[in-house]
Amino acid sequence: MYPSLPRPTLFGHRGASAHAPENTLAAFELAIQHGADAIELDTKLSVDGYVIVIHDQTVDRTTDGSGEVCKLPLSELHRLDAGSFFDIAYRGERIPTLNEVFEVVGRRTFINVELTNYTSPNDALPEKVVELIKHHNLNKRILFSSFNPQTLRRAAALLPEVPCGLLALPKLAGWLPRSWIGQYLVAYQALHPEKGDVTARMIQNAHRRGRRIHAWTVNEAADLRRMFALGVDGVFTDDPRLARKILGKTGHPSYMTKTS
């Protein structure tokens, strides 16, 4: 179901969002430059049905505008400054559409598309995303993910060759998807737990079932080393440059390849 993704895979979480404004073309370009094997991004629909790449349900935190994404048209969303909140050097960076992301980096990296229609789970987001994937012929370069099993089921029914990653909330809130019962919520190929919940036993159980474990969101050096030592199949990180440095050029954790 996957291309030849390395283990562990370094996913640039919202791009290289430690160094550039999250979920922007600048952040995705930088993630590739910093050695990410893949990028992760968040999708939802504008009021006029375009697939927008933004994390929050509103534009307030990451732009100079205000309002709910689902109530704003593309023309208005495109006028917003999505870079200055991070650094004045990124003034004028725009909220991209998924189509724009596919056009710019779709052939240069693997992409985890999170379906984030959590406040409107019955909207057409899965169908619209699948339409774009087919249009760009990126079936082999995409991983779906979501906290919502029903959304994943809808996407998988339309593109069964694209793997699905089931996201799990931390601690008790995410017990169900992390448990053996989770496999009955949706047929998934990867489990995406919060880093604090990852254990060697979890990874072993997943591997016995032919699944991967991708941990989120792993930004500190100590946490990255712990995840690599446990043997996770991938990490979502805001800082792929740091993760690459720790992992080492060989693709194996640098602290495991040193000779004494």
C-alpha cells in the first residue's frame, strides 16, 4: 500500500512549521529542503467548495483575518496574509489550496492529507480531496489521516489503494482507536498516536498486523531519540531538520551508528 518510504519516515508536520508559517507553500518547500521524507497538511472546505489547507476551524490565529473557514469563499481566503503571524519575513504568504500544493510539491514528496472536517463531518471533503488526487495522479504519493473513522472510510471507499492512518487522541481520550477494537472502526494501515502513548508493545502489535506506527508531534531532541530507539515507523515533527540530524544521513539514528 505504501511506496518505498524509509523507516522511520520523517513527516514535516504542517511543513517545516518550526521555521516557516504552518501549512503554507513556504513551509512545505522548507520541509523538503530540510530533509523531510514527507509532509503533513490539514484540509477543509471553503464555503464555495474548494479544498483549503489550514489547521484551525477559523483563520484568526494564523492570518490577519477572522471568521470560520467554512463560511469564507476562496477569494477572501486568498487575500489573507498567512505569514506575518509567524515572522514579518513571510508577510504576504497565502493560505494555499490543496490543488496548489499538489501542483507545487506533489511530484517531489509524499503527502499525508489529514481530513479535518471535524465540525462538519458530513460535508464533501473526502470526495473533493479524492477528486484532486485523481486529477494529479498522485494515488501512490498520498496517505489519508483523520481522527474521524467515518471520514476515513469514505475516502478509502473511493481510493482503496491509498493507505489510511487513524489518528488517536492522547491518553484516555484516545484509548479506543489505540485498542484492538480500533481495527473495527476503520480498516487502517497506520496508527497515529501521540508520542507519549507510544510503547514498544504497541509497535510490536502493529507490526504483527502489518501496520505502521507514526507518532505525533515529536519536536524535542530527547523525544525524537526515544521514538527512534523504540522503533517507530515514522514521526510527525515541526522540525524535520533536527530530526534528520538526529537520525543521521544513513537513515538510522546517529547515536546507533557511532562506533566506540
